[in-house]
Amino acid sequence: MMAVLNRAIQYKNNNNMNEALRTRIDEHCQMVKCGVKPLSLLTYQARYHEEVINIIKDYDLYYSSEPNGKGWLTIYIYKNKAIGFLIPELPKTPKKPIEHALVGLFLGYGIDSICEFIFKKYNLF
């Protein structure tokens, strides 16, 4: 909580990152930190990279990032260090039901939601 308050004070003093992006990063970090999601990802402009990393570090979480088009990055936020080794193995565009299930589980979706999605997508009803 103190980290969030400190960032609010820093935001008033250093207005580089907009408040909406800062709030999104805080939300993603809180969900990972509390165990709601094993992995979270978001895309942002590369010019905010240092600030994004500082927020993640305030939560004592791990991260990895990759380019996502001209001037944009995708960052992966996770609590369990081993997930960092699995991220490169995750399919970027799931094509099979098992790939959808795997990505869904990592992103914190429940089994029922994943199954419902797979049944609808692949007309299994």
C-alpha cells in the first residue's frame, strides 16, 4: 500500500506516465501479487519502460518484456520465477484447445470459463 501512495506522490512530481497506465500496471501487479493470476501481461509505449519496471519492482515481482511493434512493448508480470522460463514456450496465438487451456490457466482464468470458451470456439456443444 505504501508503494502505491509513494507512486501517487511521485506522479505529481514527475508527470511522464499518464494516470490510466499507472493504474493499469498497479492493478496487474496487485492481481499477481495476491495470487489471482499467475501471469499478467500488458502492452505499453516503450518510452514508459523504466517507470513500468520501477512499479513492478515495488511489488517485488518478476517481469520480462519483448518488443510488440514500433515503439511498443509487451511486459509479462509474474510472482513465481519459474514462470519466466515458461513464457517463451507459451503459444503467441493458440490454435488448439490445449493451447487455449494452458494460456488461460496462466492468465488466471477458471477451469469453467476455459472449458466454456473452448466448447464455444470449437463447436463442441
